[in-house]
Amino acid sequence: VKAPKPRIRRRSVAEGQAAIEALNEEVRTLLAKGPTALMAKTHPLLNNSGPFWTRRFDERDEAGVCRDLKATLDLLGASRMVVGHSVQFDGKIKARCGNRLFLTDTAISRAITGTAQPSALRLGPGGQAEAWYAVGASR
């Protein structure tokens, strides 16, 4: 006997925005507690699998990442996502899922690799994305 497929509840953009506001409020509460609370990483928002430290958009296969990205963008009513805290050790901003996801942590600080790799991502008014590096611009 086959098990029934789990039912996935589709959420509205309004529900997604309400969830983000609740998340923001929780973070404000954590920030008010000071650095000790933030450094402990015991809170579900701050541990390695929480939304601020997860590497799921960097360390998985393209199909899985793009599926999760689509669900996230749909939930938030967004068209793109820019992610930090997933170091790109080659120093280059990485685009995934047809330029809808940008991994922008290029180890700007010397503390990560011993060499600073400054970069920035510019999203233009027409939707174009441009990666900028200390030695010039690269598209």
C-alpha cells in the first residue's frame, strides 16, 4: 500500500509577509538582549540550520536549490534573493537559478581567507545584475 503524498499548504504573500514581520520582531528582541544572546547560537534563528546561517542555497544541487528558491520567492512575492554568509572562496559572486539567486559573500574581510576580496552586487532599475570587484567591474 502506497502512503499518501503529503499535502503542501500554499501560503499567500500576505502570510509570507506576516511571517517575515514576526521574524523581524523576534530578531529585534534578540538584539535587545545584547551580544551574549547573539553569540550563544542556541536560538533556532541563530543556530547553523536557522535562516541566518543556513547554507542550503549554496551547498545543494541546482534542482533542489531552485525548487526551494521558487517556493521562497513565491511566499514573499519577490523575484530575486541575495544571500550572504555562504562564502564563495574564489572571491566571485555566484548567480544560480537563472540569475534569481545571488550568493554574495566573497570573503570581504581578511579574517576569512587572509586576503580581503571586496565586492558588491548592483541590481539596476531594469533588472540587470552586475558584480563589482575592487579591481573593476565584471558582469
